[in-house]
Amino acid sequence: MPDKDAGTPRVFLYRHGQTEWSQSGRYTGVSEIPLTEHGEKQVLASGKIIVGDGKLIDPAKLAHVYISPRQRAQQTFNISFSDADKQKLRDANKVSDTERLAEWGYGLYEGLLTKEIRALRKEHGLDADKEWDIWADGCEEGESPQQVTDRLDSLIQEIRAIHAGNMHGENPCDVVLVAHGHTLRAFTKRWLGYPMDFPLSMMLEPGAVGVLSYQHHSIDEPAFLVGYGFPFPE
């Protein structure tokens, strides 16, 4: 972040590592699919570089860590933070498991590939004029874009209440979200004030971390950081 925005609160988006289903492209909502060995290594590698004292995600500067209750997100938090830092955060009541960060409820599409979902919807008489788009159409017997919007907006309101009054670094109040690919991209759209069907193409690899913040120290100017300079080790 440029010097003029130094101290502005941040939200770190930490996607869980690879699972067998994420590797194969299967939609994984409520299914409890653990991290693969490679997924654990992805999270460990990211954590070693960016989580810790004086690093990009400095536990001493965190106001809260919100975690999806799904096993793969829990594993990601447990691997990426040291035991000592996890204990300090929990002792300070700064860690919450929340269904608001659960992955999109895929309903009938759980465990399917995109091509299988589109074929199923055609069988059901849907999408005669266009291809299925989760951001606009949602999921049969699962969540609609509005339902996902509502739960994420609730979390955003809570985070902004933490950040308000601390826009110049008055108190350490960075936030970490440990969650899923669709949920974190949906969160980004809502953070920026866009509807779910806004055509904002985003990528977030397993085990990767994104950063959201604000421009001009203003809580009314939410932004995302396209690039970020890492802290210089002392």
C-alpha cells in the first residue's frame, strides 16, 4: 500500500488449500473433503511467507479471524498459524467460526463438474437461451445469489464496525477470512459494492491470499489491492 494509505485496515482473503474435489473441478459446498497432501503444502508455504511476527499477516495486528466451519478451512487456519499465535488469538476471543463464510450452497450441484451442472439444468428445462452462470442463476435446491449476498453483507457490516474509527491505524484491526473460492470472490464483489452478477472476473488459487482495504483512509471507499509490497524484515 502506498505511504499515503499506510495504517489503513485490511481484510486478508485466505483460500483453503487443494482438495481432491477442487483439483478435479467438482463443486464442493457442504461436503467435508480434507486437504490433499499437496494442499497442506500450499497452505504451509503461504503461511511461512506471509503469516507471523512482522510479516504481511501479523497476528499482533489482527482484530479478528473469521473461519468457515468446513474442515478444509479449519485445516488451513491450523496449518498457516503457529500454535502460539492461535492460542493467543483464541485467548483474546479473536477467532470465530461462522456459517457466513461457508461455501456457496450448491444444492443439486454438489460434487458435479460445470459441464454436468449445465447438462442437468438443460434436462430440467432451464437455460434455453444462455449457459448457466452461478453469479446470476444460483443453484437448484441450493443458494441464490441474493442469499449469499445477504450473509456476506452481514459480515461486511460487522467488519466495517471494527474498522470504523481506526482508518489511520489508531488500533491494530486487520481481519483474516479463511474460506472458499466462490465465497471469497463473492465477498470481494460485495466489499466493492457490486451485485453478484457484475462481470468481475477473479482468480484465487488454493492456498492463496488476497487483500482488500480502503482508499484515502475512508471507510466509504472500499478497494482491493491489485499488488502489494511485502514488509521489510527487521
